[in-house]
Amino acid sequence: MQELFRGRLRWLLVFWMFAISATAYLDRVNISIAGPFIQREFGLSNTQLGYVFSAFVLGYAIFQVPGGRLVDRYGPRRTLMLATIWWAIFTSMTALVPSGFAGALLILLSARLVLGLGEAVVYPSSNRLVSKWVPTTERGLANGVIFAGVGIGAGVTPPLVTYILMHYGWRMSFWISAIIGIVIGAMWFWIARDEPEQHPWITREEVKQIEAGLPVASGGTKGPALRWTQLTGSRSIMAMSMSYFSFGYCAYIYFTWFFIYLSKVRGLDLKSSAVFGMLPFLAMAIGSPLGGWISDFVTRHWGRRGGRCGLAAVSMGVSALFLALGPLAADARMATLLLAGGAGALYLSQSSFWSVSADISGPSAGVVSGFMNMGNQIGGALTASVTPIVASYFGWAISFLVAAVLCGIGALSWLLVDPERTVGLPAVEAPGRR
């Protein structure tokens, strides 16, 4: 492995962050596939199941900023290793709830909430890694690869969990998810280091290449952490957080209700739902690295405003159109294809959020991305609970239309982002102007 990635060690770490990303989404999406079985066993309504979905996202959201602080202080290597152990414990707790237990809803809510707390460090860790290891001109692709793990993890989950629960029961799917997390975390601890110069496998040439491509901002990536007032006072951070709220609201429809929408609303059987339920996640897996590659290409030729902000605004606008049209299709398969197109277009914008937050954050990549991602997860928590309520009163087409409108607002928010200005520095001192 050392020789295979000689001179490209940063891409080995990016790939392993992709694997962690995929595992994290396996852990969070498995419950949406097992959801109907859990509902029947414990007598839960759609609204109560929505609360269970939301509990995870709520825990995930509230620990984003503290998790980012932890990553900035202790580094992604140790933080992620401990986090994967945490996931295994609380994923297993979901499987341990006994059948017929009167307090099952409370246990499920608690287990998913605490699991969310543990998973909150994943993407602040990835952003901290990218800010230290990846030159600015490669960050779109690096983030695109990492977030392709979202699509792969969530896309593999429907057929994998469906097979397991049909042959071994829904509890076994949670046990297997826990074991995968432990293995991935142990491998990460072995191959990862927080700083390039700490890694025994890295070459001197790669260190120079990385250092030459990093933003130079008042001491580079070293210095005092940003204060809370600097985070909330930054127009760029607040606009990205608003846009990422919209992104999260749209994305979590797929992670929580899409499989159930196909089976209960569109009338597909379990196997067909598993197959068609993969399509949005495969579109995400393709859209994320493709968007990162396009973003880097445009950035190199026309600057960050076009490559980061422009791409994100256009792709989110296209996603809004697909989200509005998909539920109107009479044929279930056509509806799935349109909604999958919306997911793919949405994830074309994914790397922009993380590339810009790494570029403008100076020494605080973890906490800035954590703050931004908190907006994403608040949106996700909202859609997990609100979507079935809106659907019950107004129909599923309106539920998706609400997401489409928010996606359009998220696209417009990118007009307020300045990708050239480092937070905490005057505009005249901002690095990397093109």
C-alpha cells in the first residue's frame, strides 16, 4: 500500500474518508429500510417513526460545532477512531430493544439521538483533513470523492439491509453495520495522520506539493480559533449555512422517507423498492465526484466564484426543478428517475460547501464546517418529521414541492458567498485572489 500511493498519500486518506463516509450512511439509512418491520414489531405510527428518524439528525446537528472544536483540538485521526467505536455501541443498542417492550419508543429515540452525537464528527474531521492535506486546486475533487461515500453507503444499504432482514431479521442488519464500523475505524487509525509531516510514508516532494497549494492566511492553517461572533458575523458562513439547511432538507427525504414512499405510496414490492430505492443514491455517488471535478476545472480557469459558488447555485436550481416534477409523474419508475435526477443534481453542489468552508476558515476548518453542517442537519431533522405530516394533510407531491422551494432558496443563497475572503481577515488581506 505504501508503494502504491507513493507521492499520492493524500489520496489514500481521501479514499479512506470516503469509506468512513459510506459506513456512516449505512448506519443512518439502515433504519429507514428496517422501518416498516420496526413499526409492526413495536406498534409505531408513521409520525412516531419520523420522530425516531429526527432523533438521530437532532443529535447530529447539536454536536456539529462542539464536534468541530474537538477535531480542531485533537485531530481527525483519534477523533474518528473513537467515533466509530461509539457508533458500534449505539447502533447495536437499537438491535437490543426487546420485542413487546413498553418503552421501546423511548429507547429507540435515545439510541438514535446518541448515535447522532457520535456521527457528528465525521465531516468536520474530513474538512480538517482536507484543509491540512489537500491543495486548494484539488479540494473540489477530494470532497467530491469523500461525499460519494454518502451515495455509495446509502445506495448499498437498501439491497444489503433488505437481504439481511429477509433472511436473518432486521436486528442482524444493525449488528452487521456495527461490525463494519469497527473495522473501518481501526484501519483509519492505522493509515491516517493529522499532519502530512507526521506520516512515515510521505515523501518530501509530496509535502512540498501540499504546502505550496495551501491558502496562506496569516500563518496558514495555524493560529487562534475563530470566535463564535466571527462565525455568526460572517455573511459567507451564514449564507452557506442557510443553503446547506436547504440541502439537508432535500437530501434527508431520500435518507428517511424515499424507500417508504416507493413501497407505500407508489405500490412497489419490497424487492422493487430496494432496486429503485438505490437510484437516487447512485446518482449522488456519481454527482458528488463529478461536481467536484467540474468545480476544480472551472476554478482553475475562471476563479472560485464561478467554480464553487456558480456551480452550486446552478446545480441546486436544477435539483429544485426535478424535485417539483418527480412526484407528478404517473408512472412510479419515471417518478423515481426524475427524483434520482434531483438527487444527482443536488450532489453536484456538495463539494462546493466543503471546499469553500476549508478555504475561508484559516485554522478553524473543523468548527466552520461543523457550524455550516449544523444547518444541514437541522434541515434534515425537520424534513424527517415534517414530511409525513405535510403528506398526510396535502399529499406527497406537496411534500416534495416544499423541498423544491427550499432548494431554490439554497441556490440563491450562494450569491451572498465570497469564496476569496478568509473569515477574520480584512478583505485586502484575503489570500488566493484570482
